[in-house]
Amino acid sequence: MVQIIGKDETQVHEVTCRNCASRLRYTRSEVQSFRHTDYGGGTDTIYYIACPGCGKQVQNLKAH
């Protein structure tokens, strides 16, 4: 049986939610993404996590 014994701290990132000021810790596996198309037709990939405190998206995460 595989057991989790901890997290590799070099793989854990921190960010502050701008909506509720919660400090959040996350790993790459928790990051979600979506493609955004602007009015000129250009596309960007937006990386985010959902804040467990307020439910809002926390964007501008470190590139993964």
C-alpha cells in the first residue's frame, strides 16, 4: 500500500488570495487551467486554484 508521509517542500508554493487575504499553500497537481480568448483573438492559458476560504479563483500562479 502506498502511503503519504509528507510533502516535498521544494514542490509546495504559497500565494495570497486577493479577495479574502487567506495565505494558501498548493502543489502543481492542484493547479487548474483554462484558455482565455481576448477581443483581438489572442489566447492565453490562465492557471489558478480555488480559494477554500471564499471560493474565488486565485490566478497569476507560478508557471507550471
